[in-house]
Amino acid sequence: MVEVAILSVLQGVAEFLPISSSGHLVIGKSVLGLGDVGMRLDIFLHVGTLASIVVFYFAVIKRIIMRLEWEYMAKVVLSAVPAGIVGVCFKDCIEDAFASTRLVGCALVFTGVVLTATRFVPKGCKDVSFLRALLMGLAQAVAILPGVSRSGMTLAAARASKVDAEKAAEFSFLMSAPPIAGAALLEVLKSMKGAESVAAAETGWGLCMFGAVLSAVVGWFALRLLVASLKGRWFWLFGPYCVVAGAVVFMFA
């Protein structure tokens, strides 16, 4: 349970702060000597952070649904397409990437460089158009690799295309909902069918539920911190951390 709690806190913090949750989970498993805990736990931890998104942006989600803001919904769907295509076409390569701690280190350095570069990009005030939604979706597709921060890439893309900081944060996390929900649904279907990959090596359902709740609570606070960083113009400071963390991981992996 202690190991699952540590991974849950890592997920909750790193999913929203632009330091890569997938990368930190790989590093955390390596440090804790957990090896392969199975995809089920990873999915549940992501579902936990999805729940924190729903709670944090509940008023926004309610407004979109009640007013039937089809254009906004269409932008969210469009943004999910690139990641869906990459996930399906390169599934095996992506799974192999999760086994390479050194690759995670390199990806963290890349994330750090991108985040640091946002310091020199002027603050924008534009809305999320269809083109900007697609650009953020392409950035999200790149972040499928462990060590590349999803929030970091999508918010950097939004910053580069002059999107208002609060609107960028709102869209960045709402656009993560379809990929996370889709991955969770696939995992449930695999479990129901008794697939070989969901058997002995998987973490128990009870521990997965515990991890999901803990990652949701931690994620909510991390999301508040991220939004504050965007307003305060110190978002770029996560960049140097990622560069240092990635370099250390690469050298000692």
C-alpha cells in the first residue's frame, strides 16, 4: 500500500504540474523496485486525476453541457484526434518506451527546454480557435512518450499561439478527458474479457481504487498551483527542474 500511495502522490502532482506524470511514474517504479505493476494501476491513477479535473472545472463543464456549446465540444474532440492516432499506430513502440528509464531522462530534458523557452513568449489574450485546438492536440500527441509533460506541451503550444493563460489551462485539462476516459474504458473491457495481460502481474482492484482517490485529492491541489503559476508568470520555472531531473535520471539509470 505504501508503494501505491507514493505512486499516487507522484501521479497527482505530476499530472498537472508540467513535469510529466508518466515519466515520474516510471522513475518511481524504478526507485521503489516495483518493476511492472501492470497497466491497471496506471489507468486508475489517471482516472483519479480525471476526477480532480471534473471537480475543479465543474462549473465550466456544467455550463458547456447546459448551454450545449457544440463548438467548444467539437474543439475538444478535434484536439483528441492526434493522440488517438498516435496511440493506435505506435502502440507497441510506446509500451517499449515505458521500459526505458534513460529515454524518460532524455524526454524530461526536452520538456524542460520547452518550458524554459516559454519565459520569452509574450502573454496572449486570444481564445482557443479550431486551429489552436489542433495545435494543442498535436502537442498532446507528442506527450504520449513518458517524460514528455502533457500539460507542459499543451500549455506551451497555447502560449506560443497567444492563447489567454486561464483559457489555455481550462482547455488543456478538459481536452485530456477523452484520452484518459478512452484508455480507462479499454482497460475495463480487457479485464472483463480476461485478457492475458490483465492477470497475475496486475495490481489488485482495491489498491487501484485507493490510488485513484489519493491521486484525485493530490491532483486537485496541484491543479490549483498550476493555474496560479500561469497567472503569476512563473510557469517557466518548472523547466529547469525537468532539465536537472532528466539529466540525473539519464546519468544514473
